[in-house]
Amino acid sequence: MKLFCLLLSFIIVNVSSDKTTEYFKREVAITNALVEYAYNMKNSIVGDKRIENGLVHVIKTIVLNGNYTTEIMNHMFSIAENLYLKDIDETVNILHKFNGEIISELQIADPDALRPTDLTNLVLKELADNRRRCTGEALRYILRLATNDFADFVDNVTNLVEKRRIDPPECSNSTILRAKTPTVRKALDVPLYEMCQFLVLYMNTKNPSPQIAAELVYDGNETCTATKIYKSSDPDVFVIKKMKLIWWQVDKYHKQVMPLKDLLRTF
């Protein structure tokens, strides 16, 4: 009898766990649908604002408003497959907040219409990878805009257009984010700490990890340290500073190492 009760308990726990996992995957898929809608929203009028790209606008607004920690934004943008504090309810709550930001900022009248029709056979890793493809490109665009490095970016865009004619990515079947030359585009003015957040969040779309940090250092030379921690290797640490209107990676003595726009090309 004791053995039977133990087996029954084991079965109930596993069934419950499976249902919880499926619930989580569905919530991730629903958020992905909103992310993809925002990503594909190009040159639109929302209220009294012209929005060049919906996802760029939402991510930029979330970071600059400062309502969320870097860790929470990491779960929104970069590590959709990970649980925040190992708590599924807390993680789903973060997803709902992200959904709400997209719906509010883009004034989506009927978000339920964007809900995926098929929420079966979902693979969490694939969902997370698709999220990162979209958010990673949006974050890279924001960083390029902040460093005003569009000369090479336009060439990259041309190459991406050609590539997507052959192999369009999962996150978009339409045209890619638009880029214009520096002569017609002004640099995005980003405060130091928020620039650091953009950097670590972008880094994490390329090689995701739950452990990232953006830390301001006030020592007479205002800097920000962007740190990404790996389980099996040394952390990536970048110290950045704006000097004479140019973003730089600097060393511990605040000496210029390289322009941030060049550092971005290594990611």
C-alpha cells in the first residue's frame, strides 16, 4: 500500500510538472507573438509619434524609463527559457509586464487577435532563440544609433537584405530594420547607465546567461562596467565612457581602448 501511494504521488507530481511546463511555454509563445508584431511594425504613426520600428521603440522606452532592473529586462529580452528566481509565477508575471509595455506603447487595440492559433508542440529553446533574434537586432540597432555608426551599418543592412532573400529568419518575413546614413540621422542621446544596460542586454542575446550586470562607477571619471558571467569561463567585462561625444571602451586607468562602435563589431 505504501509503495502504491508513493508511485501515485510520483505520477501526480510529474503530470503537474508537465502541465506547468506547457503553461509556461504557451505564455512565452504569446509574448513572442507580440514581439514579432512589434518587430514587423515599420514607419507607423502611434498617437502623435512616428515610430520607425515598433520593437526598437518599445525596448528603448523600457530601458530609458528605468522601471525594471537589468536582470528583469534580461528575462524579457534575452533568456525567455529561464525562470526568474526559479519561480514560474514570477517569470510569467515578467512576461505579462513585457506584454503590457508592448500593448501600451504601440496602442494595440486587440492584442488577443495576435494570440497564436497553435499552442501545441512548442519547444522552449526554439521560442527563446526566436525572441533573441528579434530583440538582438533591435538592441544592436539602438546601440548603433547611440554611437552614430551607420556608415558600416548600412552596408550590413544591404548584406542582410540579400541574405534574407535566400533564408528569411523566423522572426520576420518582411523587410529588416531600416537604417539611414549619418547625414540624415542624429545619434540617440543615451545616459551612461542606460547605455551600459543596452550593451549587456545585447551581449546576452548572442550568448545568453542569467548572470549579467551594469554598474555605474563614480570615481571622478564617470564610467559604467558591463559584465557578463559564464559558468565555465572568465566573465566578459567592458568599461565604457562617453568622451567628447564619442562612446569608448576604456581600461582601468580610463585610457581609451577602442570606440564602442568598433567593440560592437566583435559581437
